[in-house]
Amino acid sequence: MEPVEPRTSWTFVTHHARILAMILRDPQTRLRDMAENCRITERAAQAIVADLESAGYLTRGRNGRRNRYEVTPGTLFRHPAEGHHQIADLLQLLVDLDPPAGATTSPPTGDDHRERAP
């Protein structure tokens, strides 16, 4: 039997989950790095962070010129089918996975501390 091309492009893990896991791994991660790792635009990453913040999954503060994020403990999945489970369980699974080849996981150096406007 010949392999069938998928109808659409999809993944099991959403950009929201990936970004939340990145924040758990590094609370000072930059929007630029989030976007690059998820292969989306900085504007899309910024919108996802705003979604997560407004839904109570994270808080954002300043640490000098950088944003510092904190994942809110005890938050639950949004869908009723999983709504009784904490997001932390999924996030820990994602954080414990090895980073994909070519992913930027090292801390920024030099003048990388500046975040560009969207």
C-alpha cells in the first residue's frame, strides 16, 4: 500500500503548549527565540503569550530590559475532556524532552539582550 499524503499539516503539541514549556524551561526566554523555535513570527509568539497571560497560565514582569515570565502553578487544561488535569504534567513532559536538533537553547550572548519591537 502506498503512503498517503496527509490532508493538512498538524502536530500533537500546539504552539501555546510549546511556548509555555519554553517559558517553564527559561523564564527569561525572548519572544524572538520562542518564535524561532516554534517556526512562527514574533508577532504570533507575542499573541500567544498574551493569550496565555490573559487566561491565567502565566504572568509577565520586567527584569531590567527583559521580560520575565512565570508559569502559574495549578492551572488546568481548557478542554472539558482533560479539564480535571493540571497543565504542569504536560509541560514537565515537554521540558524533559531533548531539544530538537538546531534549536536555540543556549542563553543569549552579546547584544542579544535587546528584544525587537513586533
